[in-house]
Amino acid sequence: AFFVDDAEAWVQATQTSKTVDAEARTVQMTFERDGHAETEYKFEATFEELNAKTKVLPPLCNPPQLEGIDDLTSLSYLNEPAVLHNLQARYAMHNIYTYSGIVLVALNPFARVPLYSQDTLEAYAGRMRGELEPHLFAISEDAFQGMVRDRRNQTIIVSGESGAGKTMSAKYIMRYFASAHDDTKAQDAAPDAISRVEEQILATNPVLESFGNAKTTRNDNSSRFGKFLEIRFNERHAIEAAYIRTYLLERSRLVYQPASERNYHVFYQLLAGADKDMRTRLGLPADAATAWDSFNYTRQGGSGQIANVDDAKEFEHTSNALGVIGVTTEQQGHIHALLAALLHIGNIDITGASERVGAAIATDDTACARAVELLQIDSTLFCKWLTKRQIVTRSEKIVSNMTRAQALVVRDSVAKFLYAHLFDWIVRAINQALTCGDSSAPTASFIGVLDIYGFEHFEHNSFEQFCINYANEKLQQNFNRHVFKLEQEEYQREQLENWTFVDFQDNQPCIDLIEGKLGILALLDEECRLQQGTDANFAEKMYKQFAAPGPKPKPDAPAAFFQKPRFGACEFTVRHYAHDVAYEAEGFIEKNKDTVPEEIQNVLKASQGSLLP
């Protein structure tokens, strides 16, 4: 049986004695830990406790012949420690992939492994799942055969916590579809066009990673956005096009990075890889090694380099990939100018101690001069609306001063707005290339690959983590529905014998807490609509709605998944399926609004720059 252990979570132990007292209606068992004879475990319970399930027998181990089996559903005893032990046994044998029915469980090896060569890829092409060892390529081939055989569109969902290896898995899946069935090309009327699309699909990886990934405490190449890639096939099952949808770009990373983290890769690549002429034109420091430390938006985390990563070479790879997807050299120049302008915006020095004095920008501020020059916008109007706000009434327009803190918020909002616009432009450029300019053209079938943020739980969790974890709750619900609900409903319809209903944690109440009629998101939107809405009021509304004094909520009620902190204001905890996460409500209102004043937008619209709104 398995027993809980503080150091190793679970350990195996063998029963050494068992006493059943029918008169006293009690059970006593003694176990000795495997490999540690000095460690003994005892289990005692009454018949009544066992029947009422107030005490549960220790989870049973599986027989030795099932040690390291490649499908978890084949285990005789399917419980948490048995699953973890089997995964650990396979990992020790350098098998990082294990099936769990229709699901492939992948463990990050945190090292390069020889599992993705062209020979391996071709070995899985045309093979049924189960013929070879569990692999990403087997799941990919299963999806391809399902599309061909059943004539139904397929989707592969890549999920897991931050740093689990989702981005790399999605890349190998994309590579499989672009390379595995080359024989279809010979039958196609335009083989060169198909080959070009496949090359462009693979080129999207370095581009989107450069503009959408960043170094975090968990992962040196963490995706800070969600991505759904739709790979479109023609009637002959050859790739003819693709289309990308993106979700939840982490805008706030542009203006703030926690300790030891970085901004988006592309900024460090530009600062390290720009040549002398480009540095002069963009106003970047001459020393490539320390240039990141010259800008507020790249130095906050105190980490400018990533071990074993050459940002200058990555800049070259990104530029080449942009060329493959059809972004011209001239357009890349506009992208570089916009990126440099964002760095200079972060260095604009705004002064002013109070609203009466008003925020101000010095007329000789070099960062501001560089930014407006690169953006090709009106310097006077830009500086004016960074430090002043306009209120429109029925009869007049009132212009008032902003405090320095308010002006800094506007400055950062402008930077986030511009970067999000650039990111969307790049995605549109990718789709223009992948669909040959016609994204609405009918397609015979497609296979989708969803790669979205993993569950996040940091020391400080804010609005970004809340949105990410909400998305993961929805993914977990989808997993529960397919693996437990639908499967067991099928068993019931078929009236299978010798089958016991598998109990599982349904996370619907947690989702209702977040998205319900009077859920957290509804309360947040309500507070955002108020002119004097504050984070503190938002937190107070949640406390009244979900943590009011009175009877304890039922275990399956949404309120049971909400906790009010004992000490400290503007915080709340959500009991997610993966972990309880404490969120800091400070900043929720501003981040949910994420607005740029209309006057600033008008200044940007008047720009001569080709990439600006």
C-alpha cells in the first residue's frame, strides 16, 4: 500500500500484520516501508468508519508486472500514488511519455532528448496508436487518421502548468504535420505551394516566440499568450493553408517585470543584434552587452541574459522567419522603429508632485524626442495629453492636470496599447501568408493545436494570473467532460458489469464563482463602470457576495471556492482545481479597463508610420 510522506509525497510499504476483531468491529494493520525496515506505518479503523468512509484504507500498490506500464488505464489500482509511481518509474527509464486513455501525459525532461529526429517522425507516420511507444507523434498521427478516416475535424489540446513544456510540444506537433505525410504532395496539383505553406507554418514559431514569449521564474521561454493554430488540409489530405488565433497577450509584461524575469524576447534580441547603423537610427546604446540596462522597460527584472541563449543570433533567426512569412525588409524596419520607440517611451521622465502642480515633461527630454521621432507623431500634442486629461460636458471641454502617478499610468497604457497593436499586426501578417490572402476560403478539413498558458501560482498573483487560471479551469472542465463524464455515461448506456463509478472533482462551482451572473468578473465589470470605482470597493463587494457572515456554504456552492483573508485588505483566494491561489486585487480595475485616452489615440492615428493604428 501507499502512505503519505513529507519528503517524497508517497512511499510504498508492505503489510506485516493484520488483525480483524469482529466483536469490537475494528481493523488493525501494520506496514513496513519498502527498503526502510525501521519505518513502520499503522492503520486502525472501526467497521462503521470504513462504511461511512470517514476513514479510507491506504491506496493499494499495483503488482510488479505492471511496473512502468505505458497506459495508466491498464493499472489494476488507479489511484493518485499509483499514477505518480508509474510515471516516476517510466521517467527513471527515460520514458517521458505515458498514455492515460485518450490523453498523453508528458513529463518535461529539462534536457534535450533524442526523440524527435526525422527517422522517429517517419516511424510513427501511418502507424496505429499503441504499435509504438507513447509519443507526441503518435497523438499527432492519431488526429490525422481520425480526420482522414472519420472525416471529422480534430483538435489537440496542449495543457499543463507553467514550465511543463507545452510550447515545445506544440512545436513538435506542428513539425509532424508539416513533415510526416510527404507522399500527399506528389499527388497535389501545386506541390511547391504546399511546401511553401509548410515552411511558413514552421516559421511562425520563432516569430511568435520572439514577440510573445519571455523569461519567467518558472521557464526561460514562457508563452505569455494563448494560441490556436488551425492547420487546413485539402481533399487529398495535404496541407493547403493555416490560420492562427491568439488570446490573452500579457500586456502588463511590457511595462513591468518581477525580479529575475525579462520583458518579451524581441526587445533583448533587438538590443543585442542591431548593427551600428540601426543603433544610430533607433537611438540605441552602442554596447550590445549592456544595452538592456539602459531602458526602464527591460531592466526591472535585473536579468538581461538567458543562459545558453545568444540574443544576437536569435535576432537573426527572427528576422529570417519574418522574411519567410512575407514581412519585407522595409516592414521589418518599421517594426524595429516601433520597438525602439516603446523602449524610449518607458524612459520618458515625468515630474510633478501633486495635481495642483501637475505632471510635466521637460522640453529637452531626449527619450520623448526619440519616441515621437520614431513614431512620426506630433511632439507637442503627445506631451500634452500624457500629462493632461480632457473632460467633455454638454457645453464645454475642460482640460485639467494629472498627477505624476496618473501620467505614468497613461504613459504605460500607451506603450501596452502600441505593443498589442504590433502583436496583432504580426499575427495578421502571418495569417495573410498562411492563407494566401484568403482566410475565409472554404477548407476540406483541419486539425487544430491549442497551446495556452499553464496554471500559474506565484508569490504575487494579479489580474493576469487570474485570467490565465480561469482559462485553465475551462480547459480542466473540458478534460473532465471527455475523460470522466462522457466516458462513464457511455459505460452506463452499455450497462457494463464489474465497473464502479469513478468519483472526480467537478470544477463547475469554481467556474460559476468566476463567470456566474453575480460572479467575480461581473462584480469587476460593475466596479469598472463606476467613475469612482476602486480596487478596495471591488474586494469589499466580493467579501459581501461570497464571504458574508452566516452558515458555511455547501461544498459544491461557488462561495465555497472563495476565501477572504484573515488579515490584509484587497486580497482574495480562489480554490482552483490545481491549487488555492491568493490574488492581490490591487490593479484589477486599471488592468481590466486598460484604456488609452481618446486624445492620445487621435495623436497616434495622425502618425505617418505605416504600422500605427
